Amino acid sequence: MQIDKEKLLWMYEKMVEIRYYEETMAAVYMEGKLPPVIQKGLAFDIGGGPVPGEMHLAAGQEPVAVGVCAHLSDDDTVVGTHRPHHFAIAKGVPLDAMTAEMFGKVTGLGKGKGGHMHLFDNAHKFSCSGIVGASMPIACGAALAAKKMGENWVSIAFFGEGAANQGAFHESLNLAAVWKLPVVFVCEDNQWAISVPKAKATSVQWVTDRAAGYGIPGIRVADNDAVAVFEATAPAIARARRGDGPSLIEVRTDRYFGHFQGDPESYRPKDEVAHLRQRDPIGLMSKLLKQRSLLSADEEAALVSKAQQRVTRAFAFAADSAYPDAQDALADVFVQDHAFARALV
Amino acid sequence: MKTERILTMAQAISEAIAQEMARDNTVFVMGEDIGSYGGIFGATGGLLDKFGKERVMDTPISETAFIGAATGAAAAGLRPVVELMFVDFFGVCMDQIYNHLAKNTYMSGGHVKLPVVLTTAIGGGYSDAAQHSQCLYSTFAHMPGIKVVVPSNAYDAKGLMTAAIRDDNPVMFMYHKGIMGLPWMAYLEGSSNAVPEEAYAIALGQAKVMQEGADLTIVSLSQMVQKAMLAAYELQGQSIHAEVLDLRTLVPLDKEAILKSVRKTGRLLIADEDYLGFGLSGEIAALIAENLDTVVLKAPVMRLAVPNVPIPYSRPLEQFVIPQVADIVKAAQALLVGKLAKAVAA
């Protein structure tokens, strides 16, 4: 399959941006969470600092997001997981509002009511959920809407390999197959459901083995490589746009950070991540672009610098933004009905 | 002279849905057995013939998938009406309801609009036992983000369903099986009443005084309203004048209507078919307690509800735990003991 230069460069640039975003977040997230500024006796304070709460970072998993989203337009829907930043960035969600949301600021996507696992952007048809497996039914609904509206929009449900053992997975695949919904189910197999390895939790070697059970194609991508993901996804998306129904894709990918920041990761070998990083997908892509003479060293430096600047600006925007008024907690339970929530108090 | 058209609640509900489907082509219906069967409780009768299978969709028995799909379709601009047969079945798909449908609007800062109507059957009284007889409206009212509609009669059901479909927010529409007017289940006939043919909406959050009275207020909802009306009739023969208030919706709750009535009567009886503990009857009692500066009670608040046991199967057991007309009469008499004693002394 021939991928044009623009797509390759776009995927590379987005992967660089995602990686820098996650690394920046990893650093900012630790602010205010470590001794000596926290309660005595604690090693870590999850509720402290400018970005409180759980934080699930996707460094290493960039190829899944960019390889799929390279096929999409603003009209296509993406529903992500609790680890959603790479999907959001690849789908075009504005970095400023997304970052401000994680800082709990009023300029955030959800005015500070959602946080990092609950990012909603209507303009780019992006949402995600903190509940394992929940992306799949909702993506089916977006696909159903596209079908009813007579549009050839597709919808993507991203989920982890752990979610393949959820009822929502089985129900959604069956529903999508029986209704021929234009949805592509994309499994990120990073081998770890928090601490439980895939082999101990899943009855089949590959999640795609289950596709046959629903009479749909199952496509497995063995390498954590954006080009491979792009190529594998193409027929699934084409099938969905033609109205022929869903597909299941599984990508073997790598999670560089813990399940959440602060995860002691006692369950995996100390050198596992160092080993994984030796086949880093961003390095691979850089090499490929140079081999094909699609990117010079100077152009690459400029590309990286621009991506980093965008991220830096977003973090500055978030840090400089105001918190919402405390009373705003009572609004937005229902749309067009802000007075209602206040009357409840 | 035009004669009044009497409809059952099931007919009124399906008529409201049909009229909204005709008016707005983004409205569609999905659920289990809602197509050719017309809904197990008749709430979608005739819709398949009128609108076809693209807009009236039978689903697999996959509640997580199709209720989640309703959320996704609503976010994309459609207005799904989704039926899940019995409220007791929501356990299998609660995550999609309370973590997604109910919260996505809020977590998006009000940007995501989810005009979904979830319909379901509630209530017991026909020996269907613990997994097919609950009301559970308090459970859904307890969790923020879903409006809760619980009609007691056909006229209200039609207007409330119309309003529910037009609402831009998730609405749970809960109909009691024992007032649907089904040909295969005994029902309280007061629930079938005159229903205009033209479409109309009844604003959510407005309780209705079903009968005025000065001696006590009976706050009720759903089938229990019909029981309260029968009790009120019986009490009238004993010169006890009950005001019967039908809440019609729990979210929003018409607190003012409750307070207004209790300020007038000074006595409150709550007649509820949900569980007694931590629910609707406690909520209303708390409302009164919080307003004792302006509400003068002549007797303590009294609650009738299902004691905290699952609904039993055997007829005498079930009739014991679900408040009956006679229980409402007895409770009202007990509330009025002071007044009755004074009358005797005089």
C-alpha cells in the first residue's frame, strides 16, 4: 500500500507531539505530589499539585492513534479510553482546552468538570470514558447515527486488551455486526491490564481470534509501527464507509509509563521498558523518513521544535487560566437548565 | 357534541411517541420486542407499521450495547426512545446509564446534549416476584443527570412522554404495569381516561392536585395515585377529606406543590411503592422537616412504602409488603385520630 508523503509526515509530527505532551505531563503532574511539600509520612499525594487525580499516559502507544486517525476527518467519531491523550491529539482536539481541562480550569473542554479521563470535543467528534470497555457501545451509537443520517462517516472505538473480556465488547461487536454499523473496533494490546498480563486473563492468544465469533474481519498488527497500523486500518475503514459493517483490529503496542503515574510497577520486570524503548516507533519512523529522503535533518529539527512549542504553549495556557467559580459546580447537570441544578440545593 | 376519547396508558404512550416521530424525523425507537410485538407492555404498539423497521428497531438482548448506542446516537444529533422492558433489568447495563448517559453532559461542561428517553415498566401486584416487580424510581432520581417521569394516568402519560422526547436531556420514563390497561393484567381503571388526539406537552416538574381536601395530604405517584384516589373516596364517607397530590415527575421534584398542600392540611401521608429505606418517602419527609418554620404539622409525617425486603412471590406476602388501598385508609385514619377524637368529644 502506498502512503503519501503528507500522511507520513503528519503521523510523524503527531507522534512527536504526543510523546512530548506525555513527557511534559509526566513532569508537571509530579509537581506538588512529592515530599517535602506533602503530608508527612506520604511518599506521594495523588490529589496534590496543578494536575490532581489519576493520570494515565500513552507514551509508546502513539502508532495506534496516528495510524488510525490518519484516515479520519472531523466528521468521523472517535471514542477513546481512560488513557486518551494520544487519541485526542491525533483527532485534532485543541491542545489548549484539553490541557486546561486537566488543570481543572474554566477554559478547559468541560470547564474543569471532566478531567483527563473525560474529554469531550463536539467539534472534532471526540469523547472518551474512564470505564473499561465503555467506548464500544457509544461508538456503535455514533455509527448508527451516521447510518440513519445517510452519511458515510465512520466511528472508531479504541479499547485496551483488558476490555476485550468485558461484556460491552461482546455485545457491541454482535450489535455492530448484526446492524452492519460503520464502526471499527481498535484494540490496543499493551499486554498489561494494570498489573494482569494478557495471557492470564484472556482465553485466546489474540483478541482478533474473537472476530470470527461475530462474523466480522479481524486484523492483527504485530508491530508497534504507525505505517503498519495505517495499512491495516485502511480496509476496515473502507469496509465501514461502504456500509459493509464493522471490523476488529488489534495492535501490539507498548506502554512506557505505569498504568497510572505513581504506579510502582512491581508486576513487570525492571528492564522491560528499557527493552521496549529500543524499538521505539518514533525512532523507527524518523529512520524511514530519512531513508526515503522525505525529511532532512534540518526539517526534522524544525518539525520537532514546532510540535514542542505547541505543547509548551498549551501547558502555559492551562497554567495561566483561571479556575471556575466554585458555584459553577452546580451548573451543567442538564443542558439549557442551569437554574435547575441550583434549585436542588 | 364531541364524545371524549378514552385511552389506556399504553395507548396514550404509543400515540405520543408516534406523533413525535411524525413531527421530528430524528426520533427513533429501539429496544427488546418493541417492533412487531409492540412492546411487552404495549408502549410501542402500532409504531412498526407506521414507521418501518429503520425507525422502530428490535435489538438483541444486549442492554449495555443498545443503551450505550443511544448515548452515542444522541450525542450525534438523534433523539432515541429506548425501551428496556423491566426496570429490574437495568442492573446489567447500569454503567452506561449512570456513568455515561447521566454524566457526559456535566463532564463536558454542558457541551454534550443527550436527548434520550429510556422507558421501562415498574411495579408489582401480580406475583412476578423479586426480579420483575420493583419500582426503583428513587434509585434513578438519586443519581444526578437523569430526569425521572412516573405517570399515573393516560392523559398525563401522553403529555409527559411528548415533553420527555422534546427535552434535550436524558429522561427516564417509568410506567407501572398495573395501570397500562393491558388486556392480560388487572389494572386500576382510573388510569384510563380522556386523551385529546392532538399532541400536547406537560412540563416536567409540575405535580397535580388530583383531588382537593383539607384534612390531610396524600403525596403519591404512579399506580399508587390510583390507590390513593380510591382511599380518598372511602375516607370521604368517614368525613375525612384527603388532598391527593400526584408528583408526576421525581426529577424535577415539585417541592412547592408539596409544601403548599401540607401547609394547608397540616398532615402528610406519603404513599409509595418503592422501598421505604433511603428513598422517595424519606426525601419528602426531609423536605417537610427542613421547612418546619413555615409548615405547621398537626401530626407526625407518615410513610407507606415497601418495607426493606425484596418483593415476595406468594399473593398474601406480596399484598402485605405493597401498600394497598386499605392501608392508605388506615394510615389516614391514624393521622386523623386527634381530629376524630375531638369530633367525638364534641
